[in-house]
Amino acid sequence: MIRFFRATNFRCLESAELTLSADFNLIYGANASGKTSLLEAIAYLGRGKSFRGASTADLINHGKDEFLLFGEVQSHARVCNVGARNSRNGLEVRVDGDSEGGAAALADALPLQVIDPDVHNLVSGGPELRRRFLDWVAFHVEHEHLLAWRKFRRALKQRNAALKARATPATIRSWNVEFEVLAEALDGSRRRVLEVTRESLTRFGQKLLGTELRFEYQRGWNKEKSLGEALEEGLPRDQQLGATQHGPHRADLKISYDERQARKLVSRGQQKLLASAMVLAATETAQTALERPLLLLLDDPAAELDAGSLARLMTAVSELGCQVVATSLEPSALTPPPGAALFHVEQGKLTVIEAPDNTPA
Ligand SMILES: Nc1ncnc2c1ncn2[C@@H]1O[C@H](COP(=O)(O)OP(=O)(O)O)[C@@H](O)[C@H]1O
Ligand SMILES: [Mg+2]
């Protein structure tokens, strides 16, 4: 939960600060006024990267050398100061004065999820976003996950480097043992996490789409075989391509909807609802594990949704009990609950319309 936020020289926001409501915050303004930039800045403080995939050079206010972000984040009874600075020298992170932790420290301090107009990619896009979806939950639910994931990435890199360098089969096999152990660990935590999340996924699917969603984890190698066997059989092809074709880096989450494959859903609006159900389920699961309300950023939730769908989404969001920062063109497009904070943004400048009345002391 973020109580106070300040962005300096981030995109069009030269200096923007706001005291947030613990419940609902609405930022409204015309096109290109800076609404998404503000959410992107808040998200950057919890991820160390842009949810729009922008580079540092794109994010720094034109003509400036760096941007600065600062937040007071509350977790249980503790308030922690979180800062991020990015410039040509790279990302610098500070969590309560400690600059060692990097982006993972930001994610620990300010866990958040985003629903933006691109959220449908979680359903219609490639498997990487779905792997990241599972890994995000795993990161918050299982403490060892990040370390296992990092070690696996390293083992994969080393095996691929050996393949590219045309190392002998014996050398490549010597990398397999560690690769397999780490792959199984990653695979196991993703499976457990999907089981923990499944009930929420089903419930939010019912709420938002009125139908049963099914999720099946595909681990990234042949179901009938051990990873060792798959690697052995795949060795000639791996050598040909210079990259490992089997393992959890090729995993996917198969989603089906009314017996159909969700990727083939034609309506963008339905894809958005389905993806939103997934994001809400992930948020709920992490929130339960961490025993604290998380932050949910909703960028233009009204986009692509009819009035009924938008109302179902906003009801599901409010039942989640997380902290929300939402944007819209007009303040009336969403119906903020009583006590919500309301901000207007115009050419990168924020004005408080309605200050939060429930910020904890
Ligand atoms: N690095 C930057 N420096 C200054 N302005 C920028 C930068 N990057 C983007 N902008 C401008 O910021 C404005 C606000 O963009 P955005 O936050 O996406 O608007 P909104 O979501 O309100 O429609 C746009 O006019 C864009 O051109
Ligand atoms: Mg926008």
C-alpha cells in the first residue's frame, strides 16, 4: 500500500506528488495529459521497469538527465521509504536506505499488479507473459522461487552457450544434471502456485465472464518423458539451433473457455475480462500469502468494455480489498466509492480535487 508518491522528471511529469487513499484513487484528465505516465511511474517504483516496456531514455523527461521516484509504502504497521533513480548510470534503488536489493527489493516493498489496455495480451499473446504471471505469484507465495528462477536462468544460459560453442555432447550432458534439478524446482513451484490460485481463477472467471475457465500448466517438455529423456532426444536439434528446446523456459498456461481455446476468443473485450480475472486472482492469492493489501493499477479500465462488463470488473476489484489507483478520461466514467481520492491531471500537472479522507495516520 502506497501512502505518498512523488515523481520527478518522469516522462511529462516534471514534478508530481500525491497523498493516496488506502482504498480508491481516481486520476482523470484529457488524452495525453499524463495519466498513464503517472501509473507507469508508480509501477516503476514497485518493479524497476516500465509496464509499457519503455527504455530509460523514453522515460526521462525530455532534456533532463535522470528521473527520480519516491514513495512511502506501508506494510502491516511499518512505513518504509522506497526510492528509485534512473539515468545513464543505470537504476539505483533504495529501500529504507539500503541500496543492495535491486528490483527484487522494490517488488518486495511494493507488490503490485496492473490492468491496462494491453492486458488482453496475457490471453492472446505468447507464453512468456503467462509464465511471468505464474512466476509473479510464485515470487510472493514461495520465498525460494526467485533464487530457483535465477539459478535456472544461469544454468540455461550456460547450456545454451555450450551448444552455441559447439561443445561435445559429453560437455553438454555435463550441464544437464544441474539444469534438470533447477528445472524441476521451478516446475514444482509453478504447479503448486497454480493450484493455490485455481479457486480464485475460477471464481473471478465466473464473476467477470459468467463461465467456467480452465487452466492447464504445460511444463515445457513432453508429458510422457522425464526432462533427462527429453534433453537426450532433443540434443541434435538443440545443437542445430544452438538453444535448449525443452524445459520450464518453454512452459505455458493453457486457458480454455467454454471448451474453446481462450487464445481464439474473438472479442477484445472478452479477452480483457479473462485477463483481468487472472490478474485479480493473482493479486488475491499474493495478498492472502503476504497478509497485506496489494496495489492494483487500473489504466483506463473502461477501454474496450461495455457498461455491464466495466461494472462487473469494478465490483470484483472492490471486493478484493486492495488499494486501487485508476485512470479515466472523465471522473464519471467510473463510480468511485465514498472517501475515494480524486486527482485531475493536465499537461503533466496534478491537482487534488478530493483529498483522501481515510489515509492512516
Ligand atoms: N520522456 C518524455 N518527456 C516528456 N514528455 C513525454 C515523455 N514521454 C512521453 N511524453 C508525453 O507525455 C504525454 C502524456 O502521455 P500519457 O501519460 O500516455 O497520457 P494519457 O495516459 O493521459 O493519455 C504525451 O503527450 C507524451 O508525448
Ligand atoms: Mg493513457
